[in-house]
Amino acid sequence: MTNRIFTSAAQTLATASLIAMPTAAHAQTPPAAPAPVDQTAQAAGPGLDEIVVTAQRREQRLQDVPLTITAVSADTLSKAGVTTLRDVQNIVSGFTFSGQGTVAQPSIRGVSTLLSTSGSENPNALYIDGIYQATQAALGNELPDIERIEVLKGPQGTLFGRNATGGAIQIFTRAPSFKPTASFALDAGYYTGNGGSHSAERVSARAFVSGPIISDVVAASISGGYTYTPGYWTDDRTGNQSAPIRKVNGRAKLLIVPSDKVDITLGAYYVDNNESVPQTPVNGLSAAGAYPGAVVPTQPWHTAHEDDPLGADKALLKQYGFSAQVKVDTGFGTLTSLTGYNNTKALNPATSIAGAYGTLPCSFNFACLDYYFAVSNREISQELNFASEKMGILSFVTGLYYYNAKGATVGKIQNDLAPFAPPGTFPITVQQFAFQTKSYAAYGEATIQPSDPLSFILGLRFSHEPHEDVSTIPVSPVLQKTFNSLTPRVSARYELTNALNVYGTFSIGFKSGLTGASNNASVPQFAPVQPEKIYSYEAGVKYATAGLTFNGSFFYYDYRNKQEQTFTGLATIVTNTGPVRIFGFDFDTSAKLADHVTFRGTASWIPVAKYLDFPNASGSSTTRIPFDTTMPPFNCAPGGGCGSFEPIVFNASGLRLSRTPKVTASGTLTYDDGKFDASGTVSFSSSVFHDITGIIRQPAYAIFTAQAGYKIDGVRIGIYGRNIGNKAYIVNGLSSSAGFLAGYAPPREVGLSLGFNY
């Protein structure tokens, strides 16, 4: 009987689309961060601030780059209530932050992934100071020294290569300064406890200090941050608050300038993050609900889960890394070397995949289970690139890249039978996977300007990516597979006036395939998964004067071989779909309305984002596995999963992609006279669903954030309100045979802020 229970448990989990590690991916190397950037003038002056970005590996005005880019400074992020990357969706249109369980899976213009299989990747790349963050759990981190964020929309195939199919998220942190500099910020907030959330305090502190060690030769900076709240979730078993959050992070940098031609930046960071992701069954759809006596939450910000039986309730994410950037001015251009190392260990607590507190019969039938997984990942990257000066009508960027990553993941299940089972029976290991990924790339991109108003960009990247994977549970052979790709880019840009230009760009995005080590149930067994490619066509217009900027673009994606999970009837496998079509429009604008008053707005409309051919999609239905009254005392065969939801295979052709609202928009109105400042931000999203079946659906919503502050001799005292309307909106979802679960963004928070700059 024990073997039968274990087999049923493994089959149940195979259908669950559970949490797994996004594996290693390709890092890239933008140049050192330029001066602070913003899309909103923050003080009175003759006009709006000029926006400088590094999307093409050199510092350029945003208006001169034939791409769709949103760039926001730390000041704008703070005034819009953005505390983590999760909140960036509230000020960047076409960007949706979501995920499965604790695995973050953001979407840019509808390009995302629903894969939870070990070895899969997110097609939207995250970089911090040019170093790729392979573990998507890093998207939940807070950065105490952020300078700006750039969100690049569309494939970044030429310069960013692997794992930037849908776009790239670049975070730049503050650089060391030879001028003594210090800043400190403290937020003392309070979750008001309305609408189902629990009242709770929140404290967040951030500090940055920088200055010279050897005048004009060596400078250093140190930054750190701490965030704590006892939790705004409510435990329905007791009525007490639940899910405390504690985040600690730090970063140190050393700038060495031995001559006016060379500068070296060394960096190190550390993160300790215990934020878990409680989830609530949508409309009470939990396997536990079929059993009398179970506690099934029905309100947002409500959970019902016993203390973690595996004791993994403290350090959920520990991450550290090092980087070294060397820049040499050769006179003909800039030669840059960037070396990166990241080490990540994610230890997630046992989480109820039914989203509820079940009964012993529910556990006996393996309908109520706890799932636990641990991840380790080590990445090394080295890049050498050269960005030339302009030589007549020509300038270019070229480079070489190497990447090497090793990782492993283990998944286990636990349930309430553990005290009654033989010693060593629980937890049961149901997944154990190891991988090594390497990448070698060469790239080049040339800009040709035959006349002042006209310029062309021609780029090409070759990627050679060997994979080696093995699954020990379930057992697979050691599988090796190499994926090669050529990803071109062609752009044309024409200046109609000094203020107005138009452009067109064709590019290809590439996401590596999989060896098939996780496809134990495929036919043939261990069938490899082909790489994804996006053929992107974009046309746009950019306008900029001292008091007004406007950027608009139309994009069309021919998305091929999208990687999706399907269900065979016994297990989940990864396969490629037929073609996918996405097209839409992006807009953003900034305007100086009056002295000290500015407006920033952004919007995205994606009318079409659908599968053209996906006849074998899989998911879970809302039909429960029936009980058998002839099987007392639990009315179900042991391990039979009664009360769980039946898996289905269906034709998804014509269905809309998940995590892709048709309309997203935001607007920020700011007043700043140098002493007093105030701003308000309204963000809107049309309805969106977070699973392929459309059961985890978030209706259209709008949120409002506001703040105000007064400065006295470098000290700023302020008040703020985030999510003032207390809107419960979904930021991640998990569907499985055990239930349909939703995680929610934080509820209303009001508070006081204190800041100091020197």
C-alpha cells in the first residue's frame, strides 16, 4: 500500500505545475551607469530632464534609441510607491509581474512562461549592474541603493542574447563617489487591516555612504537595507496575523582610477530574504474543501496553513555575489571587461498546495499535501566588449561572452500522516534534478549614419549553448544537448526635425531549448524541447522638446515554438506549441504643465495575444475526483486523491495568453518647488488571468498611491499612502489538482518617511 500511495503522490504532483527553479541564463554587460535618469522633471527649471539610457551599450539619449524603453529614477520609484520589482508593473505599461508560488515570472508585452520544470527559463532577463540574475527569486528583493531601472521591451537578441526573448529589466545601483556623500531613508508604515487583511506595522530603512579613500584615485561606497513586518495576512485557523517578512541586504563597491584612461569597479553584495508567498484558494477551489472540518480561506490576504513541519521558516533566500568591471579608454573607443559571480540558495518552506488546512482524511487520500523545495545555483560569467568612437559615418560595438552555471533542485512532499508513518517515510522526495549550462557567444552591431537625419543599425549575435542535465528522481540518463542560434537586428531611424524622429526595427529573440531530462513521460521518452524564437517588427515615433516628450510604437510578434507544459494523463511534460501572435501599441509621455508641475503617463494596448495552434494544452478542471462510499472509513482508495480536481487536456488554439491584460496605463502628477513636493499615481489594468485555463482571473482594477514631503536643511519629512483604495489584486497564481491559488499584492499602507541627504 505504501508504494501505491507514493506512486499516486508523485502522479498528483506531476500534474501540479509546481514551483521549480528557473535555471541559469545568459548575463550581459551594459556600460557603467550614466548620470541619474528620470522621465519626470523633479524640480523647477527650464524644461524636462533629459533621459540617458544604455540599451545599446553606450550612453545615449532615449530619443535617439530605436527601441521602446521605459527609464525611471529612484526618486520617481519612491514617489510612486515602488518598493520591489513587483510594484514596477504599476508605473510601466505592458509589464505584468506574476509567477507560480515563489517563482517570479514577469511578462513583457505578453511574453512570459508558465513552465515550472527544472531547467526552464524566463524569457525576460533581469540584470543588476550588468550581471544576469538567473534565479528569479531575486525579483522579490529590495535594493537600498538603486539609481534607476530601465525596462527594454521587445527582443534584445543582438546585444543581450540568450534569455532576453521578451525584453530586459536593467537595474543600476549607485556608484562610488570621490565627493563625500551620504543618504538615509526610513519608512514607518502601517497596514490598516481593512478588506480582509490583518493590521500590521512595517519598518523599512535604507542607507548609502560613499567617499574617497585616496583622493581622485580610490573611492568606496557601502549601502544596506532592512525591511520588517510581522505580516498582513490572517490565519483563518486562529485569526492571528501570519507570514512575517524580513529582508536584509547590503552592497559594497570600490572604484579605482589609476589614470584618466582606466577605471576599475569592484563590487560585492549579500541578500537574506525570508518573504514567503501565502496564497488563497480562488472562489474556495481547494481539494480540502471536499472534506468536512477543513479550514479553507475565501478572502484575499487570508491563509490557513500549519507551522512548517520541515522547519524551513527562516532563511528562504540567501544570495551573494561579486563583480569586477574594468574600462579602458583606448582613444578609438572603450574596452570593457565584466566578470560576475552569483551564488544562490533558496530554501522554501513546506507550502500547502491546497491553500488550506486539511483534515486527516484529506491527507490520507493525498488530496492535501505540503510541498517543499530547495535550490542551489552558482554562475560565473565573463564578457569582453569594445564600443568604438564614431569614425566618419560608422560606429560599432563588438564582443565575446562566456557563461557557466551549475545548479540543483530537490522537491519533497509532506503531509499530516507523518506522525503515523514509519520513521524516515516523510518527507518523500519526488524531484531531484541537476544541470550545467554553458554559453559561448560572439556579437557585433554597427551604426551607419550616411547623413545627419538618417541612420541604420545592423547587428548579429551567434550563440553556442551546451546543456547537460540529469534527473535522479524520476530517473533519467545524463542528457546532453547543444543549441546554436543566429539572432540579427536591423533598424532604420530618420530625424524629421530636431525634435521628431521615426524608426523601424526588425529583430529576433532566442530562448534556449531543454535537453528533455524532465520529460520522463514524453513519447519518445526524454524528448528534447526546441528553442523559442520571436520574430519582432516594431515601428515608432519619438518627440522631445524642453516641455514635452512623447514616444509611441507599434509592435508585431511572430512567436514560434513557445514552450509550454502539457499533461499526458499520467505526468506533466514540456513541449512546443504552434505559432503565437501578439501585437499592440505602447505610449508614454512627460509634460511640464507649469512651474514646478509635471506629468508622466504611460499606456499599452495589446488587442491580440493568442495561441494560433495549441491543441494539447493541459490544466486542471473544476470537476472533483469523486468519492467511493464503498471504501470506509475515508471513502476513497488510499492515495486516490478524492476531492482533488481532475486534470484535463484541451484545445487552447485561439485562447489569450495568460498574464497579458489588453490595457495597462498609469499617470503621475508631481509638484516640486525644491522644498515642498507632492505626487499622486493612478495605475490601471484591464482584466487578466494567471493560468492557462482562465480560472485564476483578476478583474480590471485601479490603484492609487500618493505622498508629500517637506525639506529642511537636507532633511525630508513626509507622509505616504500606498494602495490607498485597498485593492486586492493578484500578483501570482498556482493551479494544480489540489486547487487554484492566488497571491495578492500588499494591502493599504500609510506611513511617515524620514530622509537625509548629504
